[in-house]
Amino acid sequence: MLSTSDRPLWEAYDVALLDLDGVVYIGPDAVPGAPEHLDAAAGAGMRLAYVTNNAARPPAEVARHLRELGVHAEPADVVTSAQAAARLLADDLEPGSAVYVIGGRGLFEALAERDLRPVQSPDDDPVAVVSGYHRDITWGTVTDGAILVGAGLPWVASNTDMSVPTPRGHGPGNGVLVDAVARFTGRHPVVAGKPRPPLFEETVRRVGGDRPLVVGDRLDTDIEGARATGYDSLLVLTGVTDLEVLVAAEEPLRPTYLSTDLAGLGVAHPAPGRDGGGWACGGWTAAVESGAVVVAGEGAVDDWWRVVAAAGWEHLDTTGRSADVGGLSVPSSVGARRDGAGGTGRSEA
């Protein structure tokens, strides 16, 4: 279940490990209010690190994009799965070793930073293979890399994301390529990116901090990765997680805290408590009746989400089935009206 923080999160934790897409920006635009919330967090003394599974763009390019959106970020504030992959390889290889790259500039720069030599020809005698998404990769590069993997060279993948955002919608991500090479060779890579720990560990190593908080919008990468690394997490609801996804989250995918957006960094977080047969937080109560989540009351929107999550997770743990949330509407503001007599008993905006 959710945890309590009596202090604002930017006081309880000293560094935030922030996902990008769905948290700081959506497509070409900043999430509304995100730059201002991040400025406030930094002003309160919290370090901010921008953590991305994308291995295609080097940190300087990501930081430039963030600044264009009004977010104060420098290259040193950005940590990519390419850098985490390069660290894994450098830990096992001699300096100057050649590494075959199934990918692009992000991996080339990350390997060079770790004193490894990126190559894209088998004739350069590579001793390992690294793979990461790059939209301009050629099939010949993939083929030669797969042959090297099949020959037994160590193989590190930046991530296994099955999709990647593009200006035309979501397209096949690095996970599709990794799956193809794995099927061909019968081997599987060491994975550096979320939800595996290396990317989070690399971020703390670079940015510092003793009390990290992972901030993300995806349960199966950001939150699962935080749990796997032993870090607390804040789920924000500006990205892909909706009501149905939230109440269906198994225990390893559940966040420590949740908030509508990044304003959640600057407030205390109450946890729902038992209330008869349901859960209560703020002015809201929630329970599952006949398989459906029923909410009553009024109050802050974040507290509404908290009681819905608590009721849904308890039902899932008890019955093995996800609760029905089809009749719920998320309140649009503090002080949402109470359910009327004779109504469905479900909250409405």
C-alpha cells in the first residue's frame, strides 16, 4: 500500500530521479506546470536528475531540449541508458577495448566517455556488443552484430522497451530489435535500462544523493525499476497510467507515493487508512462493492486517487481480480461534490 510522508518529498529525499516522457514533457511540449514545479524543487534544495531509457540522444541533446521547454538542465543532469550500458561494459573490459555498436551516437559517446572504442565493423576485432535504439540503424549493422552475439561475445542492451515515441506515434523500440537478435542467437543480453537497477545506480553515482526518489509515470519501468533497486518512488498521473492500469497493479509495480503531477514533490503525502470495509484519506472514502470501486466524499484530487488505489489493490490481492473502475470519474478540483442520494455511489467530476 501507499506510504506516508509527513514532510514535503523535497525535504524527505535529496535527489529526484525523473523520467522524461509523460513526467516532464509529452511529445514536443512540457507537461503543464512541470518547469515551475521543478524550479520550486530545486529551490528547496532537491537535486534533479533526468533519467531516460533512450540511448539514441546524448545527454547534451536531451538537456538542450529540456531548456527549450523552460526546464533548467545541464548535460551533467541527464543520465541515459547508453551511459549505464557503457558502465557495465567498462567494469569488465580493458580500457581501449573495441565494442561493436548496434545503435547510434548516444552509444558512441557513452562508450568513448568510459575509454572504450565504439566500432561498427567485425574487422575491428570487437570483444563485446552493445545495442540501443537508433532510427537510422541499417540491417547490415544488425546482422553483423547478431553474428557476433551468436559467436559468444558479451552482449549488453541499453533497454528492452518495445515501443518508442515518434512524431507520428509510437513505433517499434529497442526491445523489438533485442528480441530479434535473441531469437536468432538463442542468447539474452544484460540489460542496463529501466526496469533493471543499473540505470538508477548510475544516476546516483553521477548526480549524488543519499536519499533518492524515483519519479515516473509508468508502472512497468519507472516504478518496477525503483522497487528492484530499493528506492522509493512517486507515480505522477500525467502520462500513461490511468485508473484501470493503477488498480490492476500487482505488488511489485506499486509506488510509494502518488500525485496528479509534479506538484507532489512539494507536499506531504498522507496514506489511506482503514475505514470500516474500505479506505479513507482526506475527505474521501472508497470500497469495492460487487466488484466495482465505489467512492464517496469530497476533498483533494490526490486523496481521491489514493483511496481508489488502496481499495483496488486490496481487492486484487484478496480476489486475484481487478476491480471495475468503469463507473468512476476523476474529480476535477478540490471540493468535488458528494454523490447524491439515489445515485450510483461513484464519484463524479
